[in-house]
Amino acid sequence: MGKSTVSIKDVAAKVGVSTATVSNVFSGKKPVKDELAAKVRKAASELGYQVNRAASMLRSGENKIVAVVVPDLADPFFTSVIRQIESLAKQDGFEIILANSDNSVENESSRLDALLSWQPAGLIMIPCTDVLPKQLHTDVDGIAVVLADRVADKDLADSITIDNADAGNIAAKYLCELGHRNILLVASDCGIEPIRERSRGAEETVAGFSGSTFTIEAGSSPEIGAERLGKWMDRNAHPTAMIALNDMTTLAVLSCLAERKIEVGTGISVVGFDDYPWMIARRTPLTAVQQPVPQIALSIWQRLRARMNGDKSPPQAIELECSLKVRESAKPISANTENNTMQSEFDESLTVSIVPSARGKPIH
Amino acid sequence: MGKSTVSIKDVAAKVGVSTATVSNVFSGKKPVKDELAAKVRKAASELGYQVNRAASMLRSGENKIVAVVVPDLADPFFTSVIRQIESLAKQDGFEIILANSDNSVENESSRLDALLSWQPAGLIMIPCTDVLPKQLHTDVDGIAVVLADRVADKDLADSITIDNADAGNIAAKYLCELGHRNILLVASDCGIEPIRERSRGAEETVAGFSGSTFTIEAGSSPEIGAERLGKWMDRNAHPTAMIALNDMTTLAVLSCLAERKIEVGTGISVVGFDDYPWMIARRTPLTAVQQPVPQIALSIWQRLRARMNGDKSPPQAIELECSLKVRESAKPISANTENNTMQSEFDESLTVSIVPSARGKPIH
DNA sequence: TTGTAAGCGTTATCAA
DNA sequence: TTGATAACGCTTACAA
């Protein structure tokens, strides 16, 4: 085949029609007689013609492309959301261009620039921190924007988030009702609003049961999380239960416990976060707070589509509810055989201080 | 700000220079006096100007965009590869457009059409089966193509794969040296060449130790995999060891064993596939065959870049080696306390027949 | 070093 | 229903 430079002109010439007609056959914007259309299609496929999106986009201003920026492509929560968005987008004839901000604000900003130069019809962004890149305040007038998951400023654009405080509450309430009163909250990064909220929700609930919590900041990789958490565990009396505040810290908690041969459930009760196949591929399947991933993706796409279709209403802040998937990693306190003799309170004499029912100070 | 229709003309007008100069400032293709360039940049940012990629691409024919098609965005192996490719691409100024074929050949073909109409400079594809969509044989003359992971026809384009037979061999050899002779091979889909190869590699090695293997086809989701495997386990004598042939089947194996309260390692030895954080977040950390993900991504990008730079040499087939990450899920046969009394051979009387050292027939 | 102007492939307008 | 033609915003000869 030739140099892949088959244009609408070549097709038009071959069939003996105008370029406009060929264009209309493919865009469907104006009716073309079936017979003619068939001829055009035939000629096009013989020549190996493909519409040139760039030309089409330049002329029409329409683009059918949506930019997606996420903080971490290695985080299965984000990829599971992306996966569904991609599928929804495809149904509406949109293509996805993807960028990873790698949890860095500078990256986020530069990647955004790059994506925006494609003049996408829409932008879906999961910010990596509470502070949004400045382009979002200036450069995005023409384009539809939906923010998700980590959204500090809900007045800027539509946002899809979960009820994070309640997510914390759900986990805490369940543990408290099982009799737990000393609960360790394992956060990734307290600079992230949803994490703070989850922590706060759990703290308040535990306080309501006259229990105490402590929040540890474990970072956003399972490896360093396990290490930080391990250090803390080695220096402090153990809690009877732990709540991991996202998927990464869930892994950190489990790794840390595994290294120390502490049994999940019977040793220390654990409530994890999110829902992944590995959570049931264990001797003690993990009880976890589940985010409604399909609804999150759907809401994101619906909002974006509305905006792309010209919806000019004020920003909507959609908040979705989480639920608790009860499996076997959290047990009633009386069933705790290994640890519950050795502490009823955290040991306050140790290096790291206890902050019951307060926004936990990070431990480094 | 205005209707985001700030063009190079507006900038040129504001500064009082020609559009060519503005273009050169941003593209850097021709030198522009520093002083002037600074003025242009200033004006551009004041006006909120952004290059219009579509126009630029249309005129220059250069595109700086790479299409990526993978079979499953929920599979962490693929996302970990994508993640690295995205980062490499970014360094070279390329954007990634992403599509998910969802393990369907029709999808693969239609998604490919959509992506190709962007006239990307390159295409990276992880095929979902051995049969490649026909466009790859015709439509891609101008564009650079690299195939990865599942590549049946290595003469069509550059390919990056792993030595799949050896991957199977590595796992099998390790287990055999621990004394195992009855090994169950858990495949996802034997229609996928690499999976067949892994299976074959393991079979041959075990046969060399005078052991026997059986290959079960578990499908490509952990859930149905666990179920199929479970059914088989309930009807057949248990092997002393299992090898999971990819990440999904690793989960299937572990789930199945967990449901049946069979201890990993002491009950049945397990060698998994790939490397993920959850593998060490377990009481018995998982021994697994590791694919060299960073090298895979790097090789893919290097080949693609070479092609995009005009390399016309014959297709290269790059094959990378796997390694075994030894942890604790495979134990010497003598340490098997639960099961090794009850079988030394598979029970051939049961419904599912044994196919020692043969390409296992799928079980449905 | 900078300016002028043509043209990339498509779609939109207007006329037939 | 179809055709002719201008225009989208940019890059690139070529001229100055």
C-alpha cells in the first residue's frame, strides 16, 4: 500500500463525487443516497482511506477526545476507575488520552499542559494533592472538567467523591461493635483531604464509643508503609485493631503483620480499603470498606458528558456512599487470644505520643 | 478569559511580529532572537495561548502520539507496563492514547481503527489472542509498530516477549528439586501462545524429573478460575504443588486453596506468577516467577523509538528472561504434612483424565 | 533573523 | 441530494 496519504480527495476522485459527499458519508452529518454512500465506502476501503482526525478536528472544532490525569497508574483503584471510564467513553465515540502525574504537582501541571494542547473536549482529573494546578483556574474555559476522588475545592468544577468521613465511620463502627477500643488508623498521606476525612470519621466514631485511636502516616507505597508501621509497632503497645485508609496502606498493614507473624483477625483485627481479588485469596479473607467504583466511573462520565453537551449549571458535588464488605479479618475482641492481654491502652510512655480522637500527627 | 480561540495570529498581532516567528519560538525549529522570543512568550501567556496540536500535526505530518492497546486494563501486569511506557514516552515528548480490547478480537479491531485515525507515530499493542486484527497487515505502513507479550507472528513487526518456556521451566525445576513430582499447571487460556509455552516448558522439565503434570484451563478472571479449579480439586486427588501461569491464575489458585483451608506451602506448594505487593502481604509470602517489567517496557519503547526514527531493518524479536523470586510458598515435599500421604499419583479413575507431559486439554 | 503566503485534509457554507 | 470553495491554525519554503 502507498504512503498512507490517502485523503478524502482520492476517494472523491475515484468515485467521481465531491469531497463534501465523501465527508458526509463518513461523518453522517448530511444525508447521502445509500447507493452513492456504498460506492464511496467501497472505494475508501479499497484505497485504505482513513479519516484524518487532526484535519477533521481542526476544521470542525469537535474533538471526541478526553484527557485523563491520575496520580498513580500503579494504583489499582485508579486503574479500575480508568478502565470503566474508557469503556464508557468508547460507547460515546470518545478516545482517552492518559497521563500519570506520579503524585507530583509539577508533573501534574506539565502533563496537563501537554494534554490540553490536544484541545480535548473534556478533562477528567484525579488531583494528586489539595492544591490544583493553576491551569485549571484559567486555561479550561472551553473544556468540560470533572474532578474526582481527591477534591478539595468543589466550587471549581463538578466533582465525584465518596463520603470519606463515613467510610472511616463504617469501619470504626464495625470494629467498636466487635468490642475494639484501641484502634490504629493507617493513613497514607494526611496531606490528602479524603484521607484526612476518613481518619476523622473513624476517630469520631471511636470516640463515641469511648475508645481511642491513633493515626499513623505510612506514605503511599506498601513497602515504605510496612516499614514505618513496623517501626511504630516495635516501639508501641499494639492496638487490637487496625483500619487501613486506602488500598496501599491495606497492603502495608498486611505486610507488616505478616513480617511479625501476627495473625490477621485472631492477633489483630484488620479492616482494609477497596476491593481486589487478592483480598479473598488469603486464608483469612479481608474485611474491607468498598468504594462504589462502577458508580464513581459512571458519575464521572455522566457529568462530563453533560458538560460536553453544554450544561452550564453551577458545579455539582456528587458524593457516593461506601459500604463494608464483611469477611473474616476482624473478630470480636474476646476472640483475640494473642494480644488482648497485653494492652488495654496504648503505652503512653513510648516515643510516639497518643492523640486520641484528634487528627493524628504523622510519624516519620 | 475568552473563548480559548487564541491563535498564533493573535499572539503575532499583539507582539507585532509574523506568525512564522511565533511558530518558531514554540517549535524551536528556527532560531529567534532571545529578546523577541521572550516578548512572544510573554504575550502568549498573557493571552492564554496554547498551540493547537491538531493544526500543527496536520501541517507538519509529525504527531508525537503513540497508541497503546492492551487486552485488559484491570490486569496489573499490563498496567505496570503501561505505566512505565507512559513515563518513557513523556520523556521523549510523546503522548499516549490508550484503548482496552477487553480480550475480544472484535474490540481489538475496532479500537485499533479508532486509534489509527489519529495517525499516531507509533502503535504498541499487546494482542489479545494469536490472531492479529487484519489492519495490522495493511493499514500500518507508515507507522511504527511494536507487539508485546502475546505475539504469535514475530515476522510482522518488532516484538518484545519473555522466554515463556523457560518461565515454566524455572518454576517447575524449583519444585522438582524440592521433591515434587505431581504438579498442577494452572493456565488461564490455552489459546494464548505464551501461556501454552509456559505450560510446555514446565511439562518438559517435570517430565525430565520423571514427574507428571496436568494442565487446567481456568479462564482469565480470578473468580471463575477459583471456581473451575475448585471443582477439579474436589473431584481429583490433589497435587503436591501448583504452578500458576499468570497473575490472574495465581489469584485463582490462592483463592481456591483458601476456600478449602489448604495451607499454602505446608499443604500444597505454590509458585505464582508476576510480582505484586500483595504477594508479600501474606503470612506465607509467595514464591513467584517474575517478569522483568521495567526491561519489557524499556525494550518496547526503544524499539518503537528506533522505528519512529526511520529504522527499516527486519523485525526484531526480543526475548527477555524471567527469574524466580523465592519466598516461602513452596516447601520441600517431605515438609508436606497434610496431603502427601494421600497421593503419589493423580487418581486416574476420576472424571478428568490425566495428561502427563502433554499439552493439557482444557477443562470446562 | 524575520516576513510572506501557500497549503496540510477536513468540514461548513452556499449555491445548484 | 450533491458540488464548489473558503476556512480552521499551523508549518515551511522562499523572499527580504
